[in-house]
Amino acid sequence: MRALVVGPGAEGRFADVPEPVPGPGQALVEVHRTSINFSELRHMGRLPEGTVLGYDAAGVVLRAAADGTGPAEGTRVAAFGAGAWAERAAFDTGSIAAVPDGVDLAVAAAVPMSGLSALRSLRAAGASPGSRVLVTGASGSVGRLAVQLARLAGAHVIASVNTPKRARTLPPSVTAPPVEVAAGLDGAAPAEDGVGLNGVVPVEVVVGLDGVAPVDVVIEVVGGETLVAAWGLLKPGGNLQSVGWASGRPAVFPPGSTFSLGPARSLNSFGDVTSPGPDLTFLLNLVAAGRLSVEIGHRESWERLKQAAAAQLDRTITGKIVLDIGPADHGLS
């Protein structure tokens, strides 16, 4: 079968690779859509040549897991796991979620890595009703979802971008108040009476971090000087989740900047993508209900990976870049 693999010079190229052989707890998926993540391109050179690329996939189950777990043959699914940029892939059933009716597979393919990163970092940081949550790099794919999910948790959200132009790319679906507020980010349904809605304010969009008042939670995806500045905005007892390092710049903390009186502040790395299936289900249900917006900035055939990757690395496109593997009319099939 065809797949996109690591080629010479740390560039993606097409290759014929062996068909995947699912284990007992894996489903074989025909991949119709995949999406590009910035980190996949930046760190491609760390992988051995010939490695099948990609982590985000959406398609249809060709063969259900032999152990009886997971979705049945013919189910439309989204999945998170290595080797997604291929015509077919085997995924652990704990890494798969059924795609709700009405959700296009292109949208579903844009959810896994970005959505899991946003949801799990907010949950780990303790975002809750009334808390002040700062999201850096808010115009990126993780940032846009983190802003919306923090709003749904009832938080006051500060969305930080690096230029006024980036601020203008944030659509109303990201910055407007939510219609209803969830009780939390644990997969529970929102209260029917909209508990927590009172006092919800629009997202506060800022360029840079100057003048931002102290916060309880930081979802940090930029790194470098932004990470250092965001750390300085944490209240006593606050938590910073270091999710990404898009700037590629070093973070240099001034002497004494890690000391503060009162409850300890904390900085945590993030990378927990174990058993993502239930959280993928939660996120896709939010999308189906119209409560979470996933913006596709560009959609392209995987035959044009080089052009799509250049657009991702140059940051000329906002929103996710989705690649079609096969005919574009597979979107809802």
C-alpha cells in the first residue's frame, strides 16, 4: 500500500510499505482523511528513514478487532496513533472513536492531536468556573480549541496572540461566549439549566502579554520568552502546562523568578496521550452538538504534501491543514 514516510533529508515522500497487521486489540482502518501537526513536521528528522508519518486519522473500519473490542466493521471513526499517513492503518481500539452522524471526516481528522492536547492540559491544570485561564498561541490549532474548551468549563479566558493580524483571524465561534457551560471537562454533559452561564464574558483577546492581570492557569504552546513571561503571570497556587514550543527559542528564567510566597506555583510538561478514545468521543460529540468549532484552514490532496507542509511551517494558513487520502467525496461516507 502507499504511505508517506520519512525520506532522505527529513522530508516526507511516498513509498510502498507492507500492509498493517492488526493485533488482537486493534482495528484495521481505511484512512480517508488525515491532518498535519506542526510538531510532526518540525521533528520529522528525529525519526528513522522509512517511518510512516502522521498521527491523526479519520476513515472507516475495514476489519474490527479480533478480541471483540471497539467499533464494528463499516463504522466511521477518528483515531490517534502512529502511522496515520497511509491508505490503511491499525489502531488500538482504545485510541478510536466513532464519528457522529453529520460530522465530516475532514473535521474529525482535525481533532485528535490538537483536541487531546487542549482538553487534557486544561483538565490537568484544573481549569474551572471562574478561574482565569491564559492561552498563548491562541490562533493556532491547539490554542483555538483550548480557548473554546476553557470557556465551556466556565473560565475567564485570555487568548494571547503575537500580532494584531493573528488576532483578526480568530473567528466569533472561538471568541464569543458559549451558549451553555459544561460542569467540567471530564466528559459530563452540561447542566440543563446552563449552570455557570451567569457571569460568562467574551474571550479577552490580547497581543502579547503586557498588561495581563495574574492568572490561575496557563496553556502555553509558544515557548521561549513567552513561556517565561507567562510563568510570571501565575498566581500563587497556579499551574502552567507546557504543551508546545512553536517559537523554537530558548526560555531563560531570570534569577529568583521561580520563587514566590504562598502556595507553590507549578510548571508541568504535557504529553499524555494514553487511551485517547473516550476523550476523542467527548470532543467529537461537542463538535456534533455545535459546541466546539474546528476550523479547517486548508484542505489538499496528500499528493501535495510538500506544498501543504510549507504552508504549515511558514504559518501562512490559520486553522488545521487536512489531507485527503483518496477521493474527496469520502467526507461523510
